Amino acid sequence: MLRLIAHRGFAATHPENTVRAVWLAAADADAIEVDARRCGSGEVVAIHDETVDRVTDGTGAVADLTAEELAELSVQRSGAGVPTLEAVAAAVPAGVGLVVELKEPGLASAVLEAVAGVDDLVVCSFLPAALRQCRAVDPDVALALNVVEATGLEEALDLGCAGVQPNVEACSPGFVQQAHEASLRVTPWTVEDRETARALRASGVDGIIADRADVDG
């Protein structure tokens, strides 16, 4: 069965990386994907960009704002603030997984502590150093290496990853076959339409990271 992962909580239809998005996406998704970075008061928060400018009604660097200040912003005019990763993890219902993308190194201990109550967890990143830090903190945590090109399989294996998450344009049937031969799961990003989802399903991927729930209809 193809695993449907809600990219930032189905960012095309819900206010991305918010607790509200988690609640709404959980009705349709097998897992929720969120981004993680550290804010100015030290907590790990769920937000993609280094600044709040694109996604909220505020301005400034996430690293310069406190968790309280971030919570008071409005993400994509929804009224929902930028949450801590701990709040996101607490909102994930039983039976739904969580995929956390590390946007910067140095988050391993804080992230794993924040999501300690999640049973179905994958930590992913484009940054091998960030994944290596997670492996050092928890030898058993499931890791996935994000890649843009059809490369990275050897590095993923070296890191002890369970899977790779390639850009959809790099996710050819040949790449999927090579990954599976190396016992790596393949979950491409970001799927935005049914045609792409059907092609990826035919290539044998294990899951898709999608911006909307109806791509896998």
C-alpha cells in the first residue's frame, strides 16, 4: 500500500506546519511531514524558512524570535501561529506517523526529546551531519536522506538510513530499483497532482510526500 505523507500538513490546502494542519491532514494521511529549526528562545519550532516573512504576517529571522512571539503570528492568514515541534508532535493522533525534516544541524537531542511520544517517526534531512547527530543520540531512530539528484544511495547507507526521499524529477524507475536493491525505502517529494502520483506508484515507490490529499485518489 502506498504511504501518503502530508507535506507540511498538506501545504496546498492547510496553513503549513501548524497544529491546525496536523489535525486536518491526519484525516487523510498516513503520516505528517513538518520542518524543524531552532528559534531565538531555544525551542525547536515547526517552520520551513529561515525567516517568517513568506509564511506569516510578521517579519524577521526565526532565530531572532521567541517561541511566544512566533505563536502570536498568523500563518498564511489562518490565525494559527508557528508552533513548537513539541506541540505538533502532541497533536499527531494515534495511528498517524510523523516525519520531521531537520533544516539545520545541532537539533538532534532537542528534536528527539520533543517527539518522544510519537511511535511512528522518521527524521529526514538534506544535511548528512544532522542525520549523523541523530544516529549518535538514538541508534534506533529511522532516518531518511533527502536528495535532489538521482544520487545519495551510498551516503544514505553509510548514515544507516532506512530510506531516501528524492525530488520527484529524480525519482526514475531505475533509481527506485537501485534503492530497493540496497534495502532503502523510496518516498519522493513533492507530489502535486494525480498524474505524477500514478507514475510514481507504477515505478514502485513506497510512499509519496504530497501537498494535497486528493493526489492519491
